[in-house]
Amino acid sequence: MSRHFGIDEARLLIFAARWTVLLTLTAFAGGGFGGAIIAVARVAPVRIVRLAAAAYIKVLQGIPLLILLFLVFFGVNILGLRIEPWTAAAVGFGLYGSAFLGEIWRGCLQAVPRGQRDAAVALALTFPQRLCLVVAPQAARVAVPPSVGFLVQLLKSTSLASVIGFTELTWTGQMINNVTFQPLIVFGLVAAIYFALCWPLSLIGTRLERRLLRP
């Protein structure tokens, strides 16, 4: 039996948006931690470390995010270990984020003028010292805008978590549509909520880019 879309259904969508935001923040935090390690490995003086980090990035960037979620969720369960949709989504998006953030931040580290890096070498600073005292502080100014841009893309990509049963905004919209049969209203509101979440982040990214890149 179908029912009309009303205030209760709208509340459910808004409540589900909180899980979308939580998944985004968790994935960005996990991806940021892994991405920082990958970015440092990509510019490490040891060649085998650089190659291993590059292989990690190529493999994860070459796998569609949807397939990555399937591999984490169904693969772990096939191995006999119980994993909940929330955990699988967080792990899958975290791995996805680490590959892309690692490459973004690698580019930012290498964007620091060579003269600055050569000067640090001339001062006999070790690689960790050069990284922490000279390169990373300058790279951070360049890294903020693309990182915010990736955060926006990550937030929108969380809709894929619905395929493994994670109750986020898109999954809730699908369930509500199944009982109301009003897809234009339901998914129109879903799209509006995504826009309301992403638009402020896009504005923040634009303002930060103008401020940080200002001479």
C-alpha cells in the first residue's frame, strides 16, 4: 500500500543525511591519514618505497569505487569474517580516499620550488627534517583547495554505499520511494540535500584558494 510523501518522510531524509556526513568525515579522516603516508612515500629518497606507493595508487585508482566496496564487503564475509555495511563503507571509502589524497598531496609536495629543497639539502637537513620544516609547511598552502574539492566529490560518492545496504541518504530515498511512488519529489529532495551539503564546501574551497594563493 502506497502513501503520500509528507513531513515524516522529509525528516527521515534529513536524519539519513547525518549518516552521509558522518561517513564522509570518517572516510576523509582515514583517507587523509593513509594519503599522508602515501604522499611521503612517493617523494621518499628510497626508490623501492616510491615504486610501492606508486603501485598502490595505480591499483586503487584503477578499481571503480563500486567494485572496491563490493570487494571489501563481500570479500571479507566470504573469508568468514563478519563485517557490517558501515564498517565496509568506511574502509572502502578510506582506501579510495588514501589513493587520491596521496596523489594530490604528492603533487603539492613536489610543487614546492626546487630552490627551497636544495637549500634544505645544503643545510644538511635529513629527509624528515626537510619534509617537516621546509617542504610540508609550504605544500600545505597549495594542498588545501584541491583537498576541499576532493571532499566535495567524496561526499557525493557516498551515495554508492547504498549498494551494500548502508542506510545513508540515497538508500533512505530509495526506501521512501518504494512506498510513496513519488520519485520526482523524493529524489528531488535528496538532490537538494546533497546540494545544500556540497555548495558551502565549494564556496569555502574557492575562498581558501583565493586567500592562500594571494601574493
